[in-house]
Amino acid sequence: MYIMYDLMELKEQFVQGKKINQELCEDGIFKSDWIIAVIDGATAKSPICYDGKSSGRAALEKIKESIAINVNWYYSHFYAL
């Protein structure tokens, strides 16, 4: 048995990319029950795309995915003790 505490409250969030299409924005915010991460991406300098996304956007999504997997795994095991 473990008790989850939601100690953080995200009151506001706003992300505005340079381009009109915000799907191309390389910046992001990640929030879980245990962590909030602000990810300040880098504009892609290469025309190479990964699954139709710029390298900066693909990196943002992989970083968010990695945080979700690792943080959630760590805290779920920590609180299960």
C-alpha cells in the first residue's frame, strides 16, 4: 500500500512557439503526480525529419516520454516500500 501526495499544483501554463503551427514547437511542459518539467527545446538546424517531425520536436517528445517512464517508475517503487 502506498499513499500518493499531490503536492504540486500547476496554476497556469503557456507555451508559444515561433511558428504559426504550434505542432512544430520544440518547447513543452511535462506534469505528473510527482514532477513538473519545463523543457526548453532547440530549433532544428537540419532538414532531416523523424516520423514527419523536426529533430527538435522529436527530441521534445522523447524527453517527455523518458521522464514519464523513469519518474513514474521510480516513485511508484519508492512509495511501494
